[in-house]
Amino acid sequence: MTELSAQEQPRRPLAALAVDDSRLADDILSRFDADERRDVTLFADPGNLVLGPSETNAEVVVLSFSVMRMLAKLHAENLAEFCRRHKVVLLIRSQEFLDSTGLLELVCGVVFSDANMHRLKDILALSKAGYSILPSAAVMDIVTDRLRCDSIEKLSPIELAILDQVRLAKTNRAIARGLSLTEANVKTKVRAILKSLKFQNRTEAAVFAARQYETIKAAILQLGSGVADDLTDRETDPPAPTAH
């Protein structure tokens, strides 16, 4: 028996969908006409996508954020290997963007289900052709800053003041001395700030605070806190010790 020629080989489906929301799956399928839908397959069990012996032969794999986060938590190595072998597009909502930054390095494209779903077919076609459809660094900064600014209200006035001091690259000890807190208290609050605004590290928090200084100051003033005076654009020297 001779091997099938390129023209005779079975046609590969365009996309395989792994989403855990039936309404979202229906929305995606509705964007394809009847003839195109045969090029889209659905995975009932996303775990089999990275663990099964026979993986999908689809041109592009679309993973919803919740599915990809679950796979990253339970099967991180398998997911990373799967993404190296396949063209993967991440499907997220805008408010999930901050939580998805650690997953972006694994995918070749992003679709926002609440913003650019109308471009889904275009993004799949470009991903199939080998293009990377990811937000630029500048766009990512704008989006993440906007989402974090929307979440500023989660921080207390003193946490906002500490965030501003992080902007100035001050140590926990220096921040504690300037705001009349204990160093342990500052350390705890810095961790809370990183968690609340989903910063990867202290440096990322400092860069954000530098870009959004006016927003942070306005938030403190709006909360009517007495720590507003602690916000300063420059480093100040500690008071000289009193002579005895």
C-alpha cells in the first residue's frame, strides 16, 4: 500500500477548543458557518488534552483561562511541553488579564472574550500561519496599569503610602522609620500589596507606582487619610539625633 500523497492526507481541523463554559463554547461555534464548523472540535475533558496518548491534530488549540490555569496547577510540565508542540491561543476576559501574565509565555495568541471575539477567526488564521498574536509590551503595561488602578481601592491608605515608598526604592526599614511603623509590619503590608495588585515582585510594584504616582496620591486624598503628607517625590533625610 502506498503512502497517501499530501493532497490525499486527512484534512486537519483548524481549531480544538478546551473551554469549561458551555455558553462560551456555543458563542465560539456560532462564529463559524455550517461548513466551517467541521474544522472545529471540542474537548470534553481538557486533562486528556495534555495527558492523553493521542493528542489533537488541530492546527490551533484554544484554551480558556480557567482551563489553562487548572492545567498549569495540576500538570505544569505536561502543559509546557504541549504548548511547545502546538500553537495555543488563550481565551480570557479583560479582568483575568493580570492573573494570566504568567501563562502568556506559553501561548502564541490571546483573544479577549469581552473585547475582540469578533476577531477570533482572524486570530486563529494568523496563529495557524505562524504569527504571534500577543499584546505588545506597551499595550500590556497600559492594560495591567488600568486594571491595577481599578483595584487601588483594595488597599488601605497606609498600604498606598507604603507603595509610594516602594516607588522610591526604600528598604522596609527606611519605610518603617518614615511612617512610624515596625519593620515587620511593613514587610507584611508589602506582601499584601503584591498579592492584592498581583505584582510578580517588588520591582514591578515600584515601576507601577512610578507610572501611577498621581493616581496613588489621589486615592489617598480621597480616602481622607492623614498619611497623604508622607507621599513625596524625593528622598528626605531622617531627622538628626537629639543631643543628650
